[in-house]
Amino acid sequence: METKVRKRDGQVEPFDRNKIKDGLVKSGATPEQAEQVTAAIEAWAPSAAADGVIDAMAIRTKLLELLRVANPQAAATFEAYRKPAEETPAQEPPAQEPPAQPE
């Protein structure tokens, strides 16, 4: 059975090792470290999936656990990264009505 990933927005898509590996390299891991962590995630994911589906956050948690050992600086960079859609929008202060003018 092919492992699928449930993203934060609820969409389910096929597991893509290249997304993991590319993200690791972009965060500062060497290609060798990225391959090692990716292979470990790929081997682990099917056993952690329920009915063939695993949450993206579970993958992220496991990935950070492995990356902290392999390359702590890359792990910190990876952990700090948030996609624009993941950022919490800044709340604007409530609009204030101008004071009532005396008649």
C-alpha cells in the first residue's frame, strides 16, 4: 500500500520523498545528511501511518528528531521555516468610530 500524507489543510497526497529531501538541503543539510534522514523517514512512515495515511506534522516531528542529531543548525533552520499560508496573520486593531460631534 502506498503511503499518503494528510496535509494541514486536510488534503491527502502521495508521499513524496523529494519534497523532504529538497527541504532538508534548503535548510542547510548536506545532500548526504538529507538522503540519510529522508531514507529513515521513508522507512518509518508506513509503520506510523493509519490506514496508509500519515499526518504531515508527524513527519515533521520525526524529521526534526532525526535532523537534530545529524545537523542541529539545519534542524533549527527547518523548524523556523513556515510557508506563507502557515503564518498567523497579524490582527488589526478594531476600528474605532470617531467621537460624536456635539450638535
